[in-house]
Amino acid sequence: MNRIARQIGGWFEARLGIAQALRPILGHRTPRGAKWWYVFGSATLTLFLIQVVTGILLAMVYVPSGDQAYESLQYLNYTQELGWFLRALHNTAASGMVVMLVIHMTQVFLMGAFKYPRELTWLFGVGLLAITMGMAFTGQVLRWDQDAYWGVGVGSAMAGRLPIIGPYMVRLICSGPTIGGETLSRFFALHVFVLPGTLILLVVGHLYLVLRLGISSPPVAGKPVDPKTYDAEYERELANGVTFYPNPIRRDMIFSALTVIVIVALAAMIGPMGPGEPPDPTIIKSDPRPDWEFLPLFGLLALSPAPLEPVAIFGVPAIIGLVLILIPFVGSKGERSPRRRPVAVLSVILFFTTAGVLGWLGHTSPWSPVMDAWSGLPVPERMVKNLRPLELQGAAVFQVKTCRNCHALDGIGGERGPDLTKVATKLTHDELIRQVIQGGGLMPAFGSRLSPAEIDAMVAFLETLRPPGEPPARSAVTARR
């Protein structure tokens, strides 16, 4: 049997030359000190391969049409044998890929591996990160539930704020003036063909550069990168290095295998993500939150006042992308050791701390308005009892003008703005008028939306919102008198 197997293998090798093609890859030399810190790239590639395989299997069942996509996912979850696990594995591997890619890029940044001559290798990595995030967003849309539907609406509204090209971007995203079946087909094409094809090209280019330029040796404090002498020094390191096979590739395989085991276990325990409620454009009571990868941006948008929202939407991602692109050109030489680069270490700590806080706020804080509070949550009876006619009229204006959607009374209502149960103890008459007319913080200005009579009535009602026996707010001038 062994002889027959060798003969068959020899027959294929004589025609395909696989061993001959792999020999330069397996035999290329790596620095001797490059060990476990260098395994994250291989784990990222492994998770991408899982994405490809599970994505192909899911595409055999998934129907990318507006009236059948939701049902096909339900079929996968509850009818197709192991369909739920396939969806769970695809989603968990996607999250794992983002995590591994971020860890890999952080390791490369901290160890100064982006410096000469690997600037282009870093740029390919930045492209991989951008396309991977695009895959994450389009994959969320393919769930085609209520969150996905309104998520596309939020995304297209954000794109519509672009100067000049905004309306064209909306049509490009939605494949028309409204969100519908063609929108889903467009995102399906992006997620299954365009973005994976681009990702494969970037992976091939990235791997070619790794083989062409080699992996960087572990950084040594006091040994800066000098483009004039680096190539000769690196060649001397490789002469004392080891071949990729057997030790480095063994470490990559061990870590990748452990990563796959963890991903499979998490997929089995957590299960598939969604779909939630079926998409229905007539139901406006929705709180669409993105997947965890985009929660920091979601949190930043929710915290930003209306005038700063375009900055948060376009400025922050653009600045992050520009910084990542400029990193290898600004710091192409000099120290590589994190011990000699405190600014780099502090930048990483600040970035992850900020992203973590914003992500937590985006996950936990209910900033979205309660869209039907104005019609479904009446003003508490105790707050309108014994009110004068003007104050009663103000309570009606407060309700009809949808203020309840963002402001709670007695803890009931929207939570985008503060609870107004005790607002009269905090703001004076003039301050209430100014807040209603001019807005401030997350609150828009209502001066052009309300008549003077409506403003007077609403302020009169707001001035009654204080606990019995507690005095109203007083201005600083009145307090001094």
C-alpha cells in the first residue's frame, strides 16, 4: 500500500510540482528569536479559511431575496441538520478573525515591525482590516431582521450626509430610493463576491511580501532601524536563523489548532446570532444596534451633539484610517523596542481604553428614542392633577410634540434625554425657555417648531415638575438677593 501511495503521489508531483513549489516557502529562513508572538497572522488566515468554507455552505441554502431571506435563515436554524451550528461557526469565526487581526496589527505596531523595509506589508494589513470590517457590516445586513433593516437605514442616512455625493451614495447603498429586496441582493453580492475576492487578493499580496521581505526579528532596545545598514544586518541574522519548517510552522499550527478548538466550542455554546424580528418598515419602534465591532462608533455617535455628528460619522474613521496609513512613513526608522517607544505604548493603551469605554456605552446605554412614547405613554395622572388651563395645555403640547420619546416622566418614556420629573428644581423659568428654543447637548432646537404660545404653555407645565414642598430653581442673581 505504501508503494502504491508513493507511486500515486509521485505521479501527481511529476505533473503538479507541489513539493517543488512549497520547498522555497518551507525552507525560507526566519530570525531565531521569532517565536510565539508571531503566530497571530497564521491564526487570522485560518479563521478566514473557515469563513470561506462555512460561507460557501451557507450560500447553498440562503436565499438573498427580500421575501425569502428571513425564512431561509429560520430554516437553517431549526430545520436544516446542523444548520444552526454552521451559522454559529460562521459568525463566531468572523468575530475571532477581527480579534486576531487587531491583535496581530497591535503586535506589529508595538514591535516596530512596520518599519523599513516592511512599510508596504503594513499597508496591506490596513487594507485587510478595512475589508474585514466591511465583511462584518455586510454580514449583519444579511440577517435581514428588524435590526438589519433599520441598520441599513441608519447607514444610508449617514452616507447621505456626505457633501455633493450624499444622494448618490444612498442610491448606491439601497439600490434605489428605498430599502428593499434589491438592497439585500446588493449586500449579498458585496459579502459573497466583491469583499472576499478583494480580501483574497490582499492576503496573497501580504503573504508575498512576508516571503519576499521576511518577518522582522524581535526588537532589541538600543538597536534602531537604519535603512542604510538594515538589509545587511538582517541577512546576517537570517544566516544564524532557522527554516520555517519544522519549528516556526509547528508553532503556527499549534496556535491555529487551539484557536479553531476555541471557536468551535464557542459556536456550540453560544449558537447562531439571530435573526430577530422579521423586517417591517411600518414598525418604527426599533433600537438597531450594530454588532460588537461597531459599538464604539455607535457609542460615539449617540454621545455626539447634532452639529458634531458628521465629524463622528466621517471624521473619526477618516482620521483613524489616515493615521494607520501614515504610521510606516512617519516612523520608518529608529527604535523598535516598546521600551524605547513610550508614545507608541501609551497610544495603544489610550486607543483600546477609549474603544472599550465607547463600546460598553454603546452596548448598555439606551440612547435611542422610544418612538411611540408620545402616543402610548400618557403623562402620569398625578402630574396633571389640579393644573391650571395653561399648564394643562403645556402638558398636551409636551405630549403631542413627541417630547416623551426622548424624555421620561417618573422613569417612564425615552432615555435619550434626562428624566424631567424634577426639572423645575434644576432650571429656572428663563433657562427652561432658552433650552426649549435653542436646544443644547443632544437636544435639538425647537424654536422654529413651536409657536410662542406653545412655548409659554410648555414652560408653564415644566415649571410644575418638582416634588411637593420642594422650592423651584432660582437664578444666581435672585439667590444673592
